[in-house]
Amino acid sequence: QTNLKKVIAEIIPQKQAELKEVKEKYGDKVVGQYTVKQVIGGMRGMKGLMSDLSRCDPYQGIIFRGYTIPQLKEFLPKADPKAADQANQEPLPEGIFWLLMTGQLPTHAQVDALKHEWQNRGTVNQDCVNFILNLPKDLHSMTMLSMALLYLQKDSKFAKLYDEGKISKKDYWEPFYEDSMDLIAKIPRVAAIIYRHKYRDSKLIDSDSKLDWAGNYAHMMGFEQHVVKECIRGYLSIHCDHEGGNVSAHTTHLVGSALSDPYLSYSAGVNGLAGPLHGLANQEVLKWLLQFIEEKGTKVSDKDIEDYVDHVISSGRVVPGYGHAVLRDTDPRFHHQVDFSKFHLKDDQMIKLLHQCADVIPKKLLTYKKIANPYPNVDCHSGVLLYSLGLTEYQYYTVVFAVSRALGCMANLIWSRAFGLPIERPGSADLKWFHDKYRE
Ligand code: NMX
Ligand code: MLT
């Protein structure tokens, strides 16, 4: 079966039964205790959400439906199924979406079907193109993306059916599926239009119906080199999901729980991704590195890097690309990008400097006792990779992240409606409440 919707429709009743069983069997079990410090401290370490798509292990990193990143690189279909060489080893994002949605590794035929489906759904109407082309170019590209997603919201099938009173709760997942698939199909086109508008005199490039979702995105931005297409395939695969609690996934889920449609929900998620402690860190790393190179050049001593870290921290800033709220070791997504760059960009000076920094900075950060994790995260490498491949406009990098994150956020949203999850509404406490409850 290559029709994803039909596959999902068969899995949903089984998964609903599993969720019912979990609720009945374990509904009254205590998950854990949490402290006042955690309530005030961003709920760190508290399990407060259910997301069946992926889980983040502090040491192993992200596990998508039971598979690690190296396993996915090995098992997921590639753009050229016949090429077995290292230059063609990046997984197709179509494959990871299939896995996230179904829990099963896809066949080439299933990935191909998804590629064609997204091609068919991917046209962006001229009114939306005009909307983007009329946006002031000094808006940040993430602001443009968020606005363009809101513009597309007028075509939401869920919002229309709900407004007409034509949809029953048990069927919500279907229009959520339709909207989500449309959004995923259109987002590379929208993102490419933003890129061409902001950085290439608004000269647009037509979609190429022969290409896969990621390859076509690279093409529509104006990059035809094989290595860029491969990079974008890998990039869009590994950034897609990071369990339910990261800011973009959590925001999308929260907004969707109010039955705001996928466009409204993901626009909100994109706004969260645009924060420098989250997805914007990839542009911040590049900015940081370029400033460093301007002052010191690319051939530097370890001491130069250590001094720069001290300088940044003593001025009250963070070193972008290092640390994580959950991870306690180097992010496997960072390793994935190191492998890619060591093969494709081994002589690049900037990449070499980045690898030197990634060696030196964690040791330096370890001397700051308050930092729970000094190791490189996904954003540490991604910007430098794009820069070295010729995509030098770093204020755009988080848009690439957002194109990828749409996969995880949309898959989560569809499953949340299929599971019939309720509106999310935790309690909050004022300071008086803490005093009254705990005063000795
Ligand atoms: N540079 C300097 N200080 C840091 C760093 C860093 N890279 N990482 C953590 N700290 C500080 C943090 O600001 C906090 O200081 P204070 O108590 O004065 O507020 C202290 O160390 C304790 O923070 P942690 O418990 O280690 O980290 P937390 O879970 O609060 O935050 C991040 C996680 C990711 C927000 C944090 O490590 C950070 O700001 N890193 C740099 C930005 C970055 O790379 N973000 C991208 C994350 C990945 N993504 O894609 O979203
Ligand atoms: C992500 O991919 O969302 C980041 O690593 C941040 C997180 O997991 O909190």
C-alpha cells in the first residue's frame, strides 16, 4: 500500500486502542515527583506530554519511532536507489515522514508515492506569491515565513468544515491530515520564494516535478549542485522532530490543542523556532564564527578560542551551538553533519575551524559549573555547512530548519487529533501560593 492516508486510517484504530489500554492500566500511576525549582525552571526534566513519534535520550540523542540517526541514514531510502557510494547517502525526508506517521520504515515505492503527492499538492497560488513578494525585504525571513503560513490559513479545510458545523470529533484527524499534507507540500515553495525575494531580486525559479521534496527545495532556491541537494536532504531529515517538549513542537501542539488548524498552529511553532535559544541559534553560530574570524582569522590557537568563550560569557551572552535542555552528550545530529562535511567539504577552512571549536569549546564550558551540558548541539554545525556550500545568507538558516520541523510538527498534530487529545491547560501558581503552601 503506497497511499499514506489509507495506511494511517488502518493504524489509527489500533493506536487508539493502545492509548485506551495505557490510560486504563496505568492511568493512576505516578509518573514522578517534581519540585518548585522545576516549576519555575522551565519544567526541565518533567514528563508532561505524550508524543508517540520520537523520544530524546540524554546520551543517545533522538530516537525516531525506535530508530537512531545512524540507523535511519542506513535504512531510509535515498534519492538514487542504485548509487551505493558515499556521495549519495543522505536519507530522503519523505522516508522519515512515513516512519513518523506509521512507525514503519518505508519502501522506495512508498517514498516515491509521497514525493509525487507532495509535488501535486505543492503549488502555491499566485495571490500568496504576491503576498510574499510585497513583504518589506527588511522583515526577518522567519517573520515572512510565519506570515505566509498565516496567509495560507484561508485555505484550511479543517477551519472550513468546523465553521460549517460539518465535522464530528472522531473525524478531526482527516482534515488535519489534509491541511498538514498541503502545508508540508507548499512550505519548500514558500520558503524558496522568501529566499529569492529577500536575496535574489525576487526572481523566482519554477518547481521541478522530477525532483524529490528536498532536492526541489534546493533547486527552487537556486542551488543545482548535487552536494547541496544531498545536504538539504540530510538536513531536512535530521531536524524534523526532537520529541514533544522542544519549543516549536510544543507550541504547535499547544495551539493545535485549541483546535486551531495546522496553519495557525505551525505559524506559532515557527515563531518559537525563531528564538535565539532555539532554532535561531544556527544563524547565531555563523554570526559568532564570522565575528571571530574577522578578529582572529581561520588559523587560530586553542587559547584564542578559549579566550573568546570567556569574553562572550563574561559579557552575559551564551555561546551559540552548545548546550541543551535534555541532551547530556554531543548531539547525534551534530555527528551526522560532521560525517557529511568530512566527506564533502574536507578542505574547507571554516569547517576545519568549526571542528576545532567543537573540540575546544566543550572543555572550556565545562569549567563553568552552571552549564549542564557543554557539548555541541544540532545548530552548532548546520549553518557552517550551508555557508560552505554557498548559502551564505545566514539570516535565512532558521527557515531551512522550519521547513524540516514542519514534518514532525504536522505528524504530531495529525496524531494528536487521531488520539483525540484534549485542550492543553496546565495550572499555574502565583508567588503567594508558594509561600502559603510551603511556609514553615
Ligand atoms: N553558553 C553560555 N552559557 C550557557 C550555555 C552556553 N552555550 N548553555 C547554558 N548556559 C548557561 C545558561 O544560560 C544558564 O545560565 P543562567 O543560570 O545564568 O541563566 C546556565 O548555563 C544553566 O543552563 P543549562 O541548565 O545548562 O541549560 P538550559 O536547559 O537552561 O538551556 C539552552 C539550554 C540550549 C537554551 C542553552 O544551553 C543555551 O542557551 N545554549 C546556546 C544556544 C543554543 O545553542 N541553542 C540551540 C539549542 C538547540 N536547538 O536547536 O534548539
Ligand atoms: C530541537 O531540535 O528542537 C532542539 O534540539 C531543542 C530541544 O530539543 O529542546
